Amino acid sequence: MQTNRWKGETYGVPYSGGAWGLLYYNADHFEEVGLDSENPLDAVKTWPDFMDTARQLKDVATPVGMLGTTEALPAQWSGFYFTSGAESWLNGDKTKSILDQDKGVATAKLYKDLVDEGLTPKGTANTNGSDVAELMGSGEISMYQVGSWQAAYFDQNYPDFNYGITYCPRMKGGRSSAMAGGWNQVINKQSENKEGARKLLAHLSSKEAHTSLIPAPAGRKDATEEFFNGFTDGLGREVGDIVIDQYENSAPRPVHPSYPGMSTEFQKQMQRLIIGEATPKEAMTKTSEEINSLL
Amino acid sequence: MSMDASTAYESRSIKVLRYAIIAVALLAVMLPILWILVSSLKPSDEIFQIPPQYIPREVTLEHYNALFADTLFVRYIINSVIVATLTTISSVTLAVFAGYGWGKYTFTGAKTSSLFILMSQLFPAVVVIIPLFEMLKWLSLLNSHAGLILAYMLLTLPVTTWMLKGFFENIPDNILRAARIDGLSEFQIFREIALPLVLPGIASTAIYCFVLAWQEFILALTFLQDGAKYTLPVGLMGFIEQNQIEWGLLLAGSFVTVLPAAVTFMFLQRYFIRSLAGSGTKG
Amino acid sequence: MPISTKILTYKNDLFVSTRERVGNLELNAGALFVLPVLLLMTAIIIYPLGRTIWLSFHRVAGFTNEWIGLSNYMQVLTADWFFPILQQTAIWTGVTVAGQTLLGLVLALLLNTKFRGRAFVRGLMLLPWVTPGIVVAMIWSWMYHPRLGIINRILLDLGLIQDSIAWLAEPNFALYAVILAGIWKGFPFAMVMILAGLQDINPRLYLAAKIDGAPWYARFYHITLPGLAPVLKVVVLLSVIWTFNFFTLVLVLTGGGPAGASDILPHKVYTVSFAQFKFGLGAALAVILFLIMLVWMAVYAYMLRKQGGEL
């Protein structure tokens, strides 16, 4: 609901939520380099661990799929960012961006290090979610941080793919978290059939509707818990609790009418970072400048 | 066929060279389309094989089946045909009158107004989307093919008018003057004399207009909300979501979009080219 | 020539029918013929045009519009992305049109002879043109893929490159990758127009030249090219207008990236308006785009007039 409020007014009602912050990994690849595919947490718990594992996996396949463009980039990035303990891109009173401080810069540096060491696929600057998913499913990539809906896609299109799900690697000293996003329902002010729309909204907000109609994790907390009860990954492990744990700790991207402008600048600076035109500090500073001008 | 005179004297080796180059050129140009065809016949997991395979190990029609059975694809094709055809009919009809007027008459503001029409083509479609959206809403024509056709007229009229103006300009004035002397009214002259003379021109203008309407995407995407009303380009986009692309369907769909045009053009290109030749589209 | 004399001359030379004098206006049936189109276009165009210009002077936030005068224009002209985008737009338009025209010319010359299956080949060659822009973009984006793309596969097999290249993610290649797709999509138009134009060149000229012993390149330079001049002028004019405004390929292939390396003006208008929702700024950018086009038209018309041609 937090994402629906602006200046004290509620504008919408959550329809489906999602947390972007699960690490999918290729169990077969893990086995090949001698890692425990059933208990992967030690291998990827913190960012340094994550990088080490990636280096090990380099011989088997391209270790990590990171995104470089579209709205998915800020989503994935924020998944990593919020594990640092930060609550938002903005400071407490939402007057300034804090991305140019340590935590933001460190997250950007994570991307840069992965790219510089050749641990990501070629062309990351132009990679979107669909590409990485396909590469992951066909065994080209070993690890990918994304949301819970990806599991269904793998199950359906790559039934032989042995993937596991675990927590998103967290910054050293950080916590388990993710980026919260999702779809909300609003009634257009100018809509003609407000009564009918209101009724539909009420119905769609009920628990039954949320458990039965919505394909992705539902907006209502109680429905979400039910949905993830028994949620298994490709290895048959029950990982529903991981999802819910991360979901509870998750935070959203900035809730602001000018967010799209922020996102565009963010993507641009991250691309500059990836192609080597900017350092993490520079990229985050520039992004913060733009965000501040939009606030 | 101007160059044909010279080919009779072409040596054998030059002929062979010419054909070889044509073959290579054809292959290069068709490569993308051949590639979608080949890819659309592969089963889903083979599509994403690294490295990509030139020849499918297994040929399957599953995507085409899914395309026609599970999606509204057939509906999209019908919609596209309807919209493109009606756009062409209305645009060309209006343009025929206007082209004749600008091509064959002088009146105050003739040059200015014809330039105005031509210049309206310069404005990027992106920018007129929102005002057009508002206008259509005001006319209650949103989410309807009629509204889209109206918008497409905006897109096509400048070109169709200009093309037909060129074709009309090529009619010798004497013929028309003679008809006037014979006492025919302006409209009769237009209908009986001028029109028949530009029939090939009308044909090529119509083809051109149809192609423009057929592939238009942005306006259709913005103005149509009902899935059942989508035209082909919009429908194809439906296979692409933010994090997931239905490649099999997309590939099959793309090929199907291209195929009818290919067949049509193979038969019509002769007329298209012939009518453009010796007519008014030059300078 | 003063206008009055012009009309008198027209009276004798051009087909002009009964006139009615309404004040100082010359009206005749011609005006009636063009009226429907003129009215329709004016109606449909005036509002969007006017509204865009109006918007360009405002800052749009949600439902409120705030007058800020030339502020949007200043913002555009001083933005650090403006000049690179102008440059890239010029490269995009120039190289794509040149490529399309050249390829169209070569293919038209090749296909201008009788051979079996000519209709078939010509028909196939028209396909790129009738393929919707997004379909073209999807196909090429896939062909350019660093791992799954066929272009890399072919280049590797031919030994032309050692390692696959991420064409759309390299700042130095991205724009040119888009240009190649643009050339592929647009060349059939040039080809068809030139094919038509070739048929109008008098074959006797070639015969005479051959008898005089002129080699093929002399025949080409002195007969074919001048003969094609009118067609080429039209092709270039139209191609520039369309290519300049055509941003679908950039939208789908690179999104303007990486980091704006392949961004072009119309695409920027789109992202500013529909991704950042800064409609005022987008409108200002669109007006600037329009003005650039007007300048181009004026320059082009001037150059043509100097050579004795006409629009």
C-alpha cells in the first residue's frame, strides 16, 4: 500500500505484488565446480562470496546475468541495494537522493566489477529480462537475480532445467531484502462507470480473488502467504518462506510522479558505467543530480 | 525496357556474372526473412540454442498451430485488412479530387495550400498522438476502427494527394481543353477524361497507401484498446512483455505478416512499376 | 513576374476554366476539387499543431499546466544531450538515405534486364518495405544478439571476427547497426522508383553511345545518371523526410542506448513525452524537430530551383 500513497492521498489498491530479489542458480553448474547445490547459501550470502562463486563458475558458463536496460534494471539493482539496509533511494523527508552515498555507490560498483571481470554476458548494456531468462534456461548463465514469477516461466518452458532459488546476496553487514513492486489498480477519475468499477475493485481485492485470479504474488498479505505455501523451485525444495521473508523486508522504488524521469536517467548512467564511461561514484552522482532536480 | 537493347550484346560471362550477383543480393536481402522462417519452424528449446543452428534439427508447425488456434491472430489479420482497405479507399478518393484540383487548376492560394498539405507530413507522428487522442475522444471515436481510419487519413493524404497531383499534371492540357470546347462540365471532364487517364497512377497510389496503413503501429497501439480490434502490428507486440517474449509465436506471426504482402507484390509489382514510369512522380 | 501578368499567361497556357471573382480572389472549380481535402487536413492538423506549440510553452505536471515561456526551449538547447543527439540524427538520416538510395540504384540496374523469374525476384525484394517497423526491429534485434544472433554466427564462420560482438550494446556500433536495419527496410522504395525511372530513358541514347564506342561507365555517368536525376531528387526528398521521423527501430533495438549513443531526435521526443511524462519539454523538442525539417525543405527547394527543377 505504501507505493500507492502520495502526499497523504491513496491513489490505488494493490493488485499483485512482487519482490525482485531472489537468486536463481543453475544447480548443475554448482555441482560441477564443487558447490553444494542443495545448500547454496554460504556460497552466495554476501557480495564478496557472490563474486567468488562467480569467479569459480567462470569455467563452466557465464556466471551472472545482470540487466542493462529497461525498467527491469532499476528493479534488479534495487533488489541488491536494499540488502544494504537502505530503505529508499531518497532520504527521510524525500527531498534528496541518497544514491550517491556509500551504499548506492557500492551497489553500482558490484555491477561494474561483475562486468569488468567478464562475469556477465556480452552486451550487458543492452540486455533485458527476456534475454537473460532465455540464456539462463538454456544453461548459458549460472545465476540471475530476479523475481518469483520467473519460476513459473522456467517450469513451463525449460522443464529439464534444474534451478534453485535462494536469498539475494546481501551487502556485507546487510540484511535480507528485495525490491517491492507490482501492479496496482486505480479507477480513472474520468471514468464513466465509477460505481461498476468500484464494485469490481472491491471484489478483486477480496482474498478469494487474490488467491484464485492473480497469477503473480497477490497484493494482499494473507493471500500472498497462501500463494507461496508450497512454492517449490526446480529442485523441489520448498522455498516459499524465502520469498515471504524477503517480501516482508522489501522496499519500493521511489514513489513520486516524476519517477519515470529518474528511472531514465538511472538507466542511462548505469549504461555508461557498464560500458566504462563512468565510475560508480560518477554514475550515482549524476543520477542523484537528476533525481534532485525532479523532486 | 531501356537497358534490354544492350543485354543482347552482353557477353556470356557478363550475363553469368550478373545472375550470380543477383542471386547473392537476393540471398542477402532475404536473409532476415528466411531466418525467421527457419526459426519459426524450430521447437521452442531449439530456438535458443547456442550457437544458432542454420538448419533445424526438427521441423515443427507447433508455433503456427498455436498462432491460429490460441490467439486472436486471425482476428488481427482481418482487422488489418479492413482498416488498410478502408483507409486506402477513402484516402485515394479524396486525393483524386484534390490532386486534380491542384494539378490542373490555378487559383488563389493553390501553391500555398498544396505546400501546406505536403508540409504536414513533416510533423512527427509521436507528437500528434495526444491531441489526436483528445480529438477522437471528443468525437467518441476512440477504440474504433473508424477513428483509426480517420487518423490514418491524416497520415496518408499528403502523400496520396501529392502523388496523384503528379499523375494529373502529366495529362496534356489540350485534351481537357478540347473537352471544354465540346461543352462538357468541369466535373464531366474530370470523370470522363482525366480519371481514366490516371488509372495506373491511382493503382500505384492505392498500393502505396495500403502499405502505409498496413504497417502503421504507433497510432493503432494508442487508439485501440479492445484486444479484438487490434491490427497486426499491435497484435504482434502483444507477444512481447516486459520480461518475457513468446518467441515461437512472435516468429511465426512475423512470417505470416510478411507472407501475403510477398505474394501480392509478386503479382502486382509489374503494374506498380509500370505505372510509376512515364508518369508524374518525377520532379 | 508580377502576379497579374502571370495569370494572363496562364490563361493561355494552362487549363483554367470559368472564374468567378470574389473580391480579389480567383476561384474556380479547382478550388472546389481541393476543398474536401483541404478542410479535412486543416481540421485534423490545426488542433494537434496548435496544441503542441501551446504545450511547448508550458510545464506539464499531472493535470496542471504552468506557463514558462521559452524555458523548455532553453532547456533543450543547453542540455548536454542535445548536440550529440543532433549529430546522431544527422548520421542516421544521412547514412541511411545514402545507403538506401545506393542499394536501390544498384539493384534496380541489376534487375532491369529480362530474365526468368524477374517478377518473382522483384516481388521478393519489396518485402522489407512492407514489413511493419516493429517486426523489422524484432527480427534484427534478434539477429544482432551476441550469443543467439545469426549475424555473429555467420561472421564467425567466415572467419571475419574472432569473438562475437554485442552490436547493439557497443556505443561505437549501435547506431550503425540500427542504420543497417534502416537501409534494409527502406531500399525497396528507392529501387522501385529508380526502376520506373530507368524505363523512361530513351534506349536510343544507349545505342548511340555504344556505336560511338563509349564504355559502360561513361554510358552510366552521362546517360543513366542524368536521366535518373528527377527520380533521384524525389527519392532523396521523401526518404529524408521519412527517415528523419522514423524512430521505431531505435526504440526497439537499442532504446537510444547504450547511454544515449544511438538516440535520435524523434525517439527523444517519444521518451521525454511518454517515458518521462515531461510533455512540455517533449512538445518543445518536437517543434524544434519540425523547424529543422522546414529548413531542410527550404534548402532543398532552393537547391532544386538553382538547377532548374521544381518540387
